[in-house]
Amino acid sequence: MTKLQLDVVIVGGGIGGLFAANALIANGLRVSVYEQALALGEVGAGVFLTPNSVRHLHRVGLSLAVKKWGAEVGFNSQYFRHDGTPIAPVQVTDTLGWTAYGMHRADLVGLLASALPTGTVRTGHRCTGFEQDGKAGRVSFANGAIVESDVVIGADGIHSVLREHAAPASQPIFSGSIAYRGVVATERLPDWPANCWSMWLGPGKHFLTYPLQVGALINFVAFVPSDEPMKESWSAVGDPDALRSEFSGWDPRVEHFLRQVTTTFRSALYDRDPLPTWTKGRLTLLGDAAHPMLPHLGQGANQSIEDGIALAKILASAEQAAVPAALLAYERLRRDRTAAVQRGARQNGLRYDSRYADLNVRDAEIAALAEFRRQLYDYDVVLEARVAGRGLAAR
């Protein structure tokens, strides 16, 4: 007998939700995405796609789009002390040769959305509630709409509405840092190396750049301490002069770069402690809704992409009655890895902010990150997802 096609509702039209939609459709499922904003979009800043997610974008047919809109990051990527002294090269590839790309967030959202069938994404739907019985999950929205589905995926971010229906209550944790983000046109920086990831590390602060849009833009992120938590927002406007003053006296290359900044956004950095569960019945969580993490391993979007491909491979094998078992298999597969990355990102933030009595110890740990990153990038979740999905059709 032919397996019935599962219906999946995704709440959240960000990178994680849109990639999951692509992956699920590529694996034979029917998908609808509901996004609270009136239009899809992202603030003008970058995302660093690492090999452990780039291979999955390739698997769903998006490798040409990534090359068109992204910027491949080269082997001349480097860590520096805040005065410009080189520390160590940066690992940007995995063992098989998959490499990293810088992507403008708006470009990534755009290419993920444009690859979906017309009508897949419905904007203007703010989730307000969820309920389920043994056969279906139902999501309600502020506009009065109610949708029913075999599977509901909460991809609605760190302040997820759906999290409370699948996990114990938890609170965002302020890291003590804020980030200034923005882009500078490469034509304003003609001597800047346009294909490398560069980071400068200093007391309590660090400064990162990498390319976007085939090298036409340079993305920057400047991390500085803050005693006062601010609202977690990607759209709060920052003061370029205040940003410049934070890095006064650093490597002249950093000061020169910051003189070209005319616009910047400022956001507080929050994560959460790893959750003990993400899944209840026909509801599960994905991306920041499940495991919000600090950006100090560059894995937020990349882990959400791993989530999406794993979920797609597992659900592709599942019958309607086996959906709860399939979602638990997905959670078991993903929870330990994402928790380890969450903890690793916190620890790496301490390294990056030079909170060491002996910087030579810090520098040795930075150099050792090359092997850690290679292992992080080598992991292919699809191999384990296929094993996790076995036997679900028969349950």
C-alpha cells in the first residue's frame, strides 16, 4: 500500500523554518509555513554558513544559489590579538573539502523562500496557541485562523510561543555582551582582503569580519560588554561613533575599517540553558526555539539547518500514526549535539574576550580550535537520521 503523504505546519519563516520547509518538500512531505511578519525579511547583517550546513543546502538543490548570493571564505582567514599580532589560522573547510560561505541574511531568506512552491509561506500569521489530540495538532493565530496538521514544528525563535507546549518553562540568559552588526561596501575598503574571515581578540571585546555577496560587501560584528541587558532585537539602531570609541587603540586595520561604518544595528546576546525536552506528541521545536545559542562558534543558523535536514529524513520514513515516535527520534538525535554546541559557544566567548591571566594559554587554545572546528564541520547528521528513521513506517 502506498504511504500517505504527511502534512507539516511550520510556525516561523526565518532561516530554520524556511530551510526545513525545503528539506521536507524534497523528501516528499506537504508543508505550509506561517510567519507573523507581514513580509519575509531580515536586518542587513550576515550569517556564516559552515560546511556542516552547506552540504545540506546542496542536498536540497540550493548550491548554485549559495554560490550566486554568498561569498566563499578562503584559507587566509586568521585570528589576531587586538594589536594585530597573528594568533592562528581559522579552519574554514571540512575533511571532504566543503567550505564556508558568508551570506547576507536577507539573501539567504530570499533564496530559501523563492525555492518553495508558490503559496507555501503565509505571512501575517502570529501564533497564539496550540492543542492536539492523538491524530492531529492544531495551531491558532491572532487573525482567527486555525490550521490542523499531522506535524507541527515550532521554528519561532528564542521567544517561541510553541515552546511552552513542548518543554518546561525557561528564561533567556543575558551573556553580558552586546553586538554591533552591519556591512560596509568593499569599494570603501579597496585594500581589505575580500575573501577571508578575520577576528581580533581583546580584553572583554572582539571584532569579526567576513565577506558577503561574492565579496561586494564586508560584514562586521563587534562584541562589547554591557552591564545592562537590552531587549533582544536585530533592528535597534546603534551609534557608529560609540562603536568606534569601543575599539580605539586597536590594530590600525580595525580602526580604519570602523571609520567606514555609517550605519550599524545593536543587539543583546542571549541564549538559554539546554532544554530537557523539545517534543510533545505531534509538536517539536527547531532552531532557536529549541536551542538558542551565543554566536561564538558561528552555529546558530547552521544547527537549525542540521535540525531541518534531520527532521526531514526521519519524517520521510514515518506513517501518520508513527509521527510522535518520529519526532522523539529526531529530538534524541539532535539534543545532545546542540547542547554541546550551546555550551561550547559560551566557553569560546570567554576565549574570544581574552578572559585569561595568560594570553599564551588562550592563544594555544585558539590554535587548537582548528581540529575542533574540523570535527564540528565533518559531522553529517543525515547518516544518523537515516538510521533513526528505520522502522517508523511499520509502527
